[in-house]
Amino acid sequence: MGNWERLVWNQRDVLLAGLGVTLEVCAIAFIAAIVGGLALCLTRLYVAPLRPIAILLIEFFRDTPIFVQLMWVAYVWPEVFGFPHSFFTAGWLALALQSSGYLAETFRAGIEAVPRGQRDAAFSAGMSQPQTFTRIVMPQVVLASAPSIVNQFTVIVKSSTLISVITVPDLMSQSQKLVNVWYEPIEILTATAAIYITFVFLISLAGKLLSDRLRQRYGLAAS
Amino acid sequence: MSDALKQTLDLSMFWEYRAILLQGLIFNALVFLCAASAALSVGLGAALLRVNRFAPMRWIGTLHVEVFRNAPDYIMLVWVHFVLPLLIGTLIRRRVEFHPFVSAVIALGLVYSGYFAEAFRAGIQAIPQGNLDAGRSFGMSERLILWRITLPQVVRRMLPEALNLFISLFKATTIVSLIAVPDLMYNVSMVIQQEMRPLPLYTGAALTYFLVIFLLSSSVRVFSERWRRKILA
């Protein structure tokens, strides 16, 4: 047990700092992914001239492995588009791009599941198109896709381990630094793995409770 | 900026190194095949534990599923490559080292066994009790019931889900370059170190993976749609 104390407990500040960065990157990426996914989805559904571009982007984000995308955003984008300026930004941006592709499809399924009749009813009751969208369609979409959105957050957390490769000082990267100092990987890496697994487990547990709750209260066939 | 863009889209360098890059892609496929077989068999084992009659068996199955399904691929890869050999080494009192390829297969196989276990379990629990009772009343052994009655139906039901998991697994194989398995990404970074031109090479890698995975996933989508209709009909 002495090893655990020396290598893990006494290094808790380093690990916690890493965990903080991980949380920060994941939170930013998550919000950006929701905004981006909604934008992609609405463009795909309602902006006819841009539709092919939206479809291409969604497919590209979904079908390119996150690691490849990360390297691409971190090393190619700065030269071509002039940004991101830091690896931190590149990290959350790549995570957000990947998830925005998945979320766009989730939102689209949610929107398409709202029966046509409800929209017609709203129109005939004198609601404008934006009103119909925000008051009739969106609440149902949010309810139906809440479990998938939470699930997407676990995907972001899992993929976030890869940003250590582009030297963002997240939990993974801090623990690898400790390993390189002490050359004793067993305790440090096991503890790191346990932290990640527990964290992701708690998020998916919360997601499951949420979807059960929604199903009970609104009778939704949540998946 | 336009110069950078031109460089990015100039894939002639990517083409120049096609032999070594293709070799890398074949390595991706190899890791995929081995990890997929490992994930399928371990996943089936875990699913059978989860539906076992004895509660402690079920707990072990649940633990397996929850640990590996919630573990990030990359930390598992690093753990299996750097920690597992040490643990085994202390156990048998001999120096053990894993070849990167072996570590990659074990790590990805374990992570995806968690997902496959859940797919198997959902399929197993969807089999009507009457089917099993009928098998028993014919005097079939539990093992025979599993192979002749349960699994054929489970496989048919879980096929679309399993194909999606296979695609995720294939995407996950790109990270094996981080422990020096010479896959496409690894070879790309080797060539980048030599030529100092990341733009066309990373772009080429992204496009290559995109094309391969896009083709795979669209055919899976078309196939699953038909398959579902056939199963439901």
C-alpha cells in the first residue's frame, strides 16, 4: 500500500489538476457539440441550398476516427485556416466536431418523429413558424434525445484521453508524466483508469436514471 | 494561406508513399480482425455470465461489462501495454513483455467485449421462455439449446447492432499507432518526420479513413435496413 500512497495519493494535486483540464475540455466540447449539431441538423433539414454541404460535413465528422481528426485539426487547420492557435482549442474543437456529427443525426431523428399533424395544428392556431419550432417541435426533440445526448457526453470523455497526445495537460497526460518521473506505471495507470471508468460509469448511470424518469413522467419510449 | 491550402490538397506526396501507407491500412484490418474475434468470444462469455442462474456469476458478468464498456480505449491500451505485463510478470516471477500488436488486440478486444456482451444479452433475454422449455422437453441439453435454439436467433437479432460495433472498433484501431503498431496513422507520422510536410499527409490519412469507413457504414446501413425488414416480416 506504501506505493499507492507515494505514487497516487501524494500526487493527487497533479492528478486533480489534470482532471480539471479534462472536465474543462469535455464541458466546452459538449456545449460546442450541441450547438454545432443543432446547426448542422437545421441546415440539413431547412436550408435547401446548403443541404449537400451539411450532409457531407455530418458524414465526414461521423466517419473519421477521432484520433485522425484530432491530428488533422491540430496540425493542418492552423496552417490552412489560421486557427486554432492552441492545442487546448484544437482538442475541444476536434471532440466537438466528432460529436456534432452524431448529435445532428440524433436531433434529425427527433424532429422527424414529431407528427406532421402537430405542426399543421400549430399553424392553424396562428403560431408562426419559429414559434411552432421552439414551442411544439423542440421540447419533444429535447425529451426524446436527452438519453442520446448524455450518452454522447460519455463518448466525449472517453475520446478526451487522446488530447494528451497533442500535449494538452489533461488527466491522461498528467498520469503519463508521473509514470515518466517514477518509472512505476502499475499504481498510477491503474488509478487513472479507475478514475476514468468511475467517471464515465457515473455519467451513464445519470443518463439511465434520466431516461427512466422521462419515460415515467412523459411516457416516452426513450432509447 | 492559399499556399498552405494548395499544399494540403496536393496529395501527390500521399500517393508517392502509397505502398507503405497501404501496408499500414492492412495492419489496421489485422488488428481489427483479431480484436473483433476476441471481443465476440469474450463478449459471449460475459453475456452468458450475466444471464447465469447463480447470482455471483451474474455479478462477475456485470462487473466485466461495466468496467470495459466505460473504459476509454486509450487508457485501456496504455494499461494493457505497460501494466498488465508487469502484473503477470510478478505472478509468474519472470520478465514479461507484450508485443504492441498483442497489447492492441487485448485492449480493444476487452473494451469491445463489454459492448458485445450487452448486445448478446439483449438478444438472449428476448428469446421467449417457451422456446427453451420446448427444447428441454425434447430432452436437449442446456448446451445444445444454447447452440441450436438461442444463439441462431440472437445472432439474427443482434446483427445490425453488431455491425455498428464492428465499425466503431475499426475506427478505434487508429489509436494503436500510439503504442507503435505500424498501422496507417503510424506510417503517416513516420513519413511526416522524414518529409516535414504534415499538411498533405494528415489530410490524406483523414480522407482515406473517411472513404473506407463511409463505404463500410453506408453498406451496413443499407444491409441493416433490409435485414430488419426481413426479420420483422
